[in-house]
Amino acid sequence: MAAKVKLKQLSGLYAISRLEARDSIPGWADEPGFVSITRTEDELSITCLQDRVPGTVRQDGDWIAFKLQGPFAFDETGIVLSVIRPLSENGLGIFVVSTFDGDHLLVKAADEEAVKRFLLEAGHTLL
């Protein structure tokens, strides 16, 4: 049986930005609210409210964010899958960010109504 999750939509539009792997974390990224900063050997990726991101930065914008209401134990399986499956099966793009206590789902703002419909149909709760 698929997990049933409560999701809270965060306010605002988000952008996913790409900087060079060796770049310093910019000041605009370190602000209150949901921010995810990930560094790999290939890139520095920053997800935050899009109005904070300078226009000169490579970015993909117009995402909305939902917080999966946790926390969830690390050994609790199927949480993220239960949320992304109905979206993916219906051709909707997703971006997931996981933290120690939980997960955040980002979807394109243009898909908002469809996302909500598919999540509700899958038995999830939107707060």
C-alpha cells in the first residue's frame, strides 16, 4: 500500500540555479525560508526563491514547492515514491530535495492544478 502524505505548499516561486563547482556560496542564497545548496564535483546547485537569484545566473525558474510534512525516519520507505509516481506517470516534471528531516517537491507553476489533482487522486492531503 502506497504511503499517504500531507503536503504543505510553500509561498512564492522558486528557481534552481547552477554555478560552477568551485564558486563560493553567494550571499543571495543565504536568506530565510526554503533554500537547498548542493555542491558536487561538477556544479554548485542552489534552489531558493527566484526573486533572490540575479538575472546573470544560469537558472530554471517558475517552480512551486511543497513540503512533505514529516519528519520521516531514514528507514521509512516509499514516501517520496508515493508522491512522485502519480506525477511522473502523468508526464509532469519534478525536482525533489531531501533534507535530514524530510523532503520537498518542486513542480512547474504551470502544472500546479494538474499536480494538485493527481496528488489528491492518489490519496495525499494538501494543507
